Amino acid sequence: MTWDNAALEARVVRYKDQIPCKNAFIDTKTPGSDQKENFCLIGPGVAERPDQHIHIAEPHGFNVGAARQPKGCVNSQHSHETAEMFIVHEGEWKFTWGHDSSDGAAVLGPGDAISIPVNVFRGFEYVGEGKGYLFCVLGQDDPGFVTWAPYVFEEAKNYGMILLEDSSLIDTTLGETIPEGKKEAKATRVEDLKNFRRMSRDEMLECVLLAKDMVPQSETELTKHSKGLKEVAVIGVENSDEGIRAGKMNWSHDYQVRRWNLSAGGSIPAHKRFEPEVLFVHEGELTITGEFGQVTIMQGDTMTVPVDMIRSFENNGSQESVIYVTRRDDKPKAPEWSK
């Protein structure tokens, strides 16, 4: 494919153009959780509603999404079957552990990252001012079922939301009924909770990396070829091919997340990648150049760079840019540099 300007722009999800799903999950009509906006940005999608809007549905081996919530809005306690991580983009967010939120909590701010292991109940609440925005990565194209805490089912049903066995969601407030041949999902029981991991406070803190503690390596395979780039391992195992150490959250995720700090005027020269690469601009801007086109992404924008495209990056802005980069696989191959 010829990656001209229009084709590259089609790989960008602009922050200003993001379309939310407001009844994506079982708790989205329950008071206290009814002002959530969920976004399916890249990948096959993870919402329980079949009519969710997906911006770029191409399979990547992971799903990229986001959440936007006003102060006091809660995402109810639930557990995932694949690795889920968040980066706070705007505001302050409180993350809680345990089926009833009683196992512990951590409050995170802009640039902070958290990765919550599988089979652990988690939830989050926006506790800042105005509205907050979370960037999210969930492992695998099909991340499996969401398991909700027992209380979620009863509360949701009172407000017309019914989860089915196939993990699809019926919204009776829209006049929907359970389709013939399908059955309502069984609510999580108290006795089921013993099958889920409980975490100590020390274990929880190993799942959090604050922006102020994101210390770049002195050199990686990427930085030694680049100008004005610092790279931080956030999530992922050690990868000798890329010359990068393990992130603090160093268990297998089937993807890795790195943070780039690219100075004004900084650049990464032309190279090729062998896995899907998703860029999220936390601060500043980034210009991506291919053989036949160029696109600039700004703060809050997300882009998936074509695997088969030789790409280079530049920060043409007046301030340092902060980019979070997600790549498929625990150990992606090293970049192939153009001659």
C-alpha cells in the first residue's frame, strides 16, 4: 500500500474526534457510574455492547481504549482475563483493588502508569476536577470475559441492564429484550470470590509507576541512533534485541509499553518495525514521516503506524514531547535501520 498523507491520517484517532459509547458495560446506567464515556480506539473492541463504535478495528494483538469521566464517577469492580494497563492523561484517578474496593487504593496523576494483573478485581474513580481521561491497553485481540463483582449485577438490573452468557449486553431502557436462544449470565456469587487473587499493599505498589520515577536508560538501541530521545521501559520483560531493560511491571503482558521523551528538534531516523506500534501523545506533538506521506499527531491523539512502512519521527514543536508507545509481543524485534 502507498502510505500517502490521507492513508496515514486514516491511522490516527484524533482526541477531538473520539466517539464514546455511553452504555458500553453493565454498570453504565447505575447512579454513580452513569456518566462514564468509554472509547474503543484500536483493535476489535472490548465493550459489552454490540453497537460499540470502534475507530480502527484492525487486530493488533491488543486493544487500545480510553475512559473519560467527571468527578465522582466510578467504574465498578471487575476482573479481566488479560493484562490491563492505564496511563493517566488528564486529572487524578483513584484505583481500588478487591471485589468491594477494600483491599487498597492508589491515586495517580498525569503521566502515571498502572498495570493490574489478571484475575484481580479492580475499579477506578475520577477524583480530580472537571473531567479526567485515561488511556488503556488490554491484552489480546479477544480479551475474554469481564467478571463483575456480585453487587454490580443486582444494581445494574434495577436500571435495565442485563448481561448475557455470551458477554453481550441488553439495554431494556431502549426496549431491547433477550434474543431467542440466548440466556442471562449468572451473577458472580460470593463463593466464587475465592478464585480471585487478593493483593497486599506491597504487591499493589509494584503495579504502579509514577511519572516522576520514570528514569530513562543511558542508552538503548533506539536512542543511540536518535537525536534528543530518552526512552523508559514502563511495561514489559527485558529485551536484549532492543537493548532495553525490563519495565517495573515486568511480567508477561503480550505487549510492551515504553515512554519516549523527545526534545524540541529531536528526531528518530528512518527504520522499519515488525510488529504493530501504537503511539499516544501525552504532551507536545510528533511528526511521522513515511516514504510517501507525513502526518503530525498532537496531545491526546493516538496513531497506529503501519507495520510495513519505513518510518521516521521528529518533534517540530517548541517543547519536549512525551509519547507512550505500545508494541505487540513481550520481545519485539529490534528496528531495522534504513541505509
